[in-house]
Amino acid sequence: MGAFIVRRAAAAIALLFAISVLTFLIFFAFPSSDPALRLAGRTATPAQIAAVRKTWGFNKPIYVQYFKTMEKIFDGSIISYTQQLNVDNQIASDLQPTVSLAVGAGIIWFLFGVLFGVLSAVRAGRWLDRLLTIFSMVGVSTPVFFLGAVLLYYLGFKAGIFPNGDYVSITTDPIQWLYHMILPWLTLSALFIGVYSRVLRSTILDMLNDDFVRTARAKGLSERQVMVRHVLRNSLIPIVSLWGLDFASVIGGGAILTETVFNLQGVGQYAATSITNLDVPPVLVITMYGAFFVVLLGAIVDIVHASLDPRVRLSA
Amino acid sequence: MGTSPEFALVEPDVPPGIGPYRLAWRRLRRNYVSLAFGCLFLLIVILCLLAPIYSADIAHIGADDTSHIDQALSLTGIPIGPTWHSTFFLGADTTGRDVAVRLLYGGRNSLEIGAIATLITMFFATMLGTIAGYMRGPIDGLLSRFFELLWAYPALLLGVALGTSLQIGGINLGIFTLTAGSLYVPAAVIGVVYIPYVAKPVRAQVVTLREREFVDAARQQGLGPVRIMLSEILPNLASTIIVFVPLILANAILLEAGLSFLGAGVQPPAPSWGTMISDGVHLLPAAIHLTLVPGIMLVLCVLGINVFGDGIRDALDPRSQIRIKR
């Protein structure tokens, strides 16, 4: 087990390094115009462009530029061009809404994804299965920003049941925080519930034909015991790995669209406003930071998975 | 290997050997729900292709035509919603443009980007996945690391990063040039983002295929690796590739909408469903039709592809399970 953790951690670190290089290349080394122009954004003045060129060292060789950029990100001196704000500090202060969104929505989509998946597998072919299938197909086909906008308009603006977006800090008012987070949670969950219930349904249906299920039935276990102790336990493994990665991508700013529609002022929305202004430094840092979270959670999920299932750690 | 005549005589309506694709088509033909949604998607495509005719002969207004602005805004300055007239049938936007006309032209852009992105993804993913799985060794190591690398980014973030970067400078790779603001920028970005989602399963399948007897037989006959990959491996990947096409198309259209909504995709004034929803959301409490019209069209289109794609998957392989991370 120790050897597996070391190998997995080494792979994760190598991947993180590769991510930082690729992200750097995306923004600095595409063979086209001057990177200083790119970095300073659309509305930059010539003086700003000259300053950018000097501080980022664009006259130096590319590997020097790479280390300079990494240094700026890690010592926290990277600055956005439109507002001249420190990017690392901005991300740190935007983390609270993003984590609130990820944790709440993560719980909802996991519970309902599993519930709907199991119900639809147990009732395969019946009307409940059909209903849940329709629900999940619509869920995976609806863009979150459209769903969010429609819910905000009808439930928030028209009916006045929910507030019109915005974020209230959990430390200032926990009840208002909950009240403001319900719609974003539901919106973000709709897509994932659809995906998870479909995956779980097909995994369970495949597994029902496996030998160990027949053995369990032959031992005289009730259908419920077979389902809960044998089938569900095994078919949850892929769902848990999936959940780890999706959760990481939401914390890493991947819920850009949900955050923007509900004006939650999280990391994702920071990325969105930076794109609109073509302000590259924040987009650079958030892309890197989002990928870091996915790699980190991916490694953790693999290690947990390996501790549960010896075949994984022996074959990897 | 001709069909045996005695066999054909015994059962005249069922041919003795039904190929897997004939069998799949039979299963699909019986799946009415899935066919209906396939037709819905086809209908949307046809409507969007007819956009110039609708614009010229029915609505009598162009996609960027703002000359009817006096009829388009109500007394309070809010754009009118759907009407029963042929002009402004689905309402107008704030600058007095016809929403129905822009919906169809925007659909052309969204579908075109989705189709090009799907072609890019399928071509490169199949090629790279096959090479990685067949060659193994250092080439496989390198390509697999590359898939892992792209896969580690949240899809939307990678799309946003590439889209933002290309928007400012465009890209120039010798024969292949994209100018900033071109429709092909989001198409290329989306195509690249989804490569690992297809390449990884293709590679896994090739790894098992290359150990099969028929590949060994081809190798014994002295066929080279390129020939084996093209004529022995590729035909066996066909059903996997067919299953992935609708899945990637649906997700490409959704990602285009997301990127355009954020401003990293299609650049205004060119319409797309994503940019139209984005414009609508900014005017939200005043004019809901600007959000609803393109949004519902987008959902219907993607739903059509998804349900039809599910039908194809069930028909080709009733037990397969393929999904995509977003």
C-alpha cells in the first residue's frame, strides 16, 4: 500500500508540473502576436504594455519566463491588469462562495443521483424508470446557465420565493446563506444527477447478471439484502470516483456558469469577469488552480479506491 | 463465402447471415422514441439550413437588420415578445433585430461549430488512440500522458483558457491559420478539449484487439503496422466510434453555448445560441423571451441528439456504458 501511495503521488506531481507548463504555453507561447499584448489585454495603453514586457521578462529565453511566472504565482505577487488587484488574494477571498456551492451541490447530486439510479434500476422498464429517464435526459441536455436563468426568473423574480442571486456569507447570516444557496445548488445538481443516475442504473443492471449475485441469491439472501450489500456496494465504486473528480472541478472554479448566473462572486465568476475583460493573469492562475484540484482529488480517489480493492494497487 | 441456397429456401424472409449493422438497424427501427427524437434533431438542422429563405421570404428582415426598430420596441423601450406576424414572429431584441431569424442563423453557427469540433475530436482521438494502443512502448507512454494532461483540466476551464488566448492573437501554425474572432476558433478549441474523452476508450479497446488471432494472422502474412491499423483494427472500432459521435456532438454544442455565454466562444455580432442566451440573460427581468427562445431551441436540439444517440448505443451494444465528464 505504501509503494502504491508513493507511485501515485509521484505521478500526480509530474502531472501538476506538466499542467503548469501547458497552461503557461497556452497563454505565452502560441506562435502569434506579442505575448505582452496578450497579457495586458484589449484595453491596455502602450505604457502598460511596456511595463508588462519588462516585469514578465519577454526578452529572456522561454524557460526563464516560465520560472518567472511560476515564481509570481507562488510568492503571490501576480497582479491583474484591469483592476491591478493581487490575483492570489482575490482567489482566496472568492473561495468561500465556491466551496459553499461545491459542498452543498455535491451532497445533493450524490444522494439524488444514487437514489434515482437505484430506483430506476430496480424498476427497469416500468413507468418510474421511464419518468426518471426523461428527467435525467433533460438534465444532461440543459445548459446550467439556461436552467439557472429560468429558475431565477420564475421562482425568484416572478414568484418571489427565492432571492435574485447574490451570495450571503455563512458567518454573517447562516439562514440567509442557506436561502441564497438553494437555487444554485439545485441548478448545478440537475446535470450531475442525470449523469450519475444513468451510470448507476446501467452498472447495476450489468451487475445483476454477475456470478456473485447469483451466489448471493442461492445462499438464500432476500432481494433487498442482495441489492444493498452486494450489488449497490460494488456499483458505487465508479460513482464515488466520478464524484471525487466532479467535486474537484467545481471547487477548482469549474462551476463558472452557475456562479456567473447567480452572481455568487466565487472563483468561477472571477474567471468569467476576467475573460470578458481579456485580463489574462487571473485566467492563467484559475486554470492552473482548477487543474491542480482535479489532479489532487484524482490521486486521493485512486488511493482510497486502492485501499478498498487490492486488484487496483497490484495492477497499477 | 456465399450464402447457402438450401438455407435460404428453408426460411425465405430471413437471410441466413445478418451482419451486426443490419441487426443494429433492426433494433433501432423498433425504438420509436429514439427515432422520433432523431427526427426532431433533423428537423432543427433543416430549419437552420433554411435560415436565408426564412429571412428573405417569410420574415422579410435580415439577421443584423435594425431598420424596423420602431416596431420592435414597446412604448417603454422594452423589445416586443412573440407576435402573430411573420416579422418578429418570436419577438425582437433590444436593437430591433428579429429573434426568429437570428435563432436560425445562430443555430447554423452552433451546429456548424458542433459538427466541426466533433470531426476534429473523432479524427484525432481515433488516430492517436489507435497508434497508442497498437504501438505500445514509449509512443503509447507519451500519448497516454498527453491524454491524461488534457483530461486533468475541467473541460470548461480548458476551453475558456484556449478560447481567451486565441481570441487575442489567433494562431498561425504554418499551413493552418486561424484569425482571432473566426468561427473556427471555438470549433478547434472544443475539438481539442474532447480528444482524451474518446482517445482513452479507443486506446483501451485497441490494446485488447491487438492480441486477437486475426491481428496475429495479419502480422504473420507480413502486413505492416499501418496496414494492420487501417484494415484490421479500424473496422473493429467502428461501433465504438459511432456511439461516441452523438455524445461528442451534444457535448460540443453545449460547450460552445457555455463558451459563447462567457465571451470565450463565438464573437458578437455573429449569432449563436450561446451568445443569444447571454444577451437575453443580461436583460432578464424585462424580456424573458430573449432567454427562453434560444434556450429551448438548444435544449430540444441537444435532447434530440442525446436520446437518438442512446438509441444507437442500445442498438449496437445493449450492454455498453459510455459517458462523458463535463
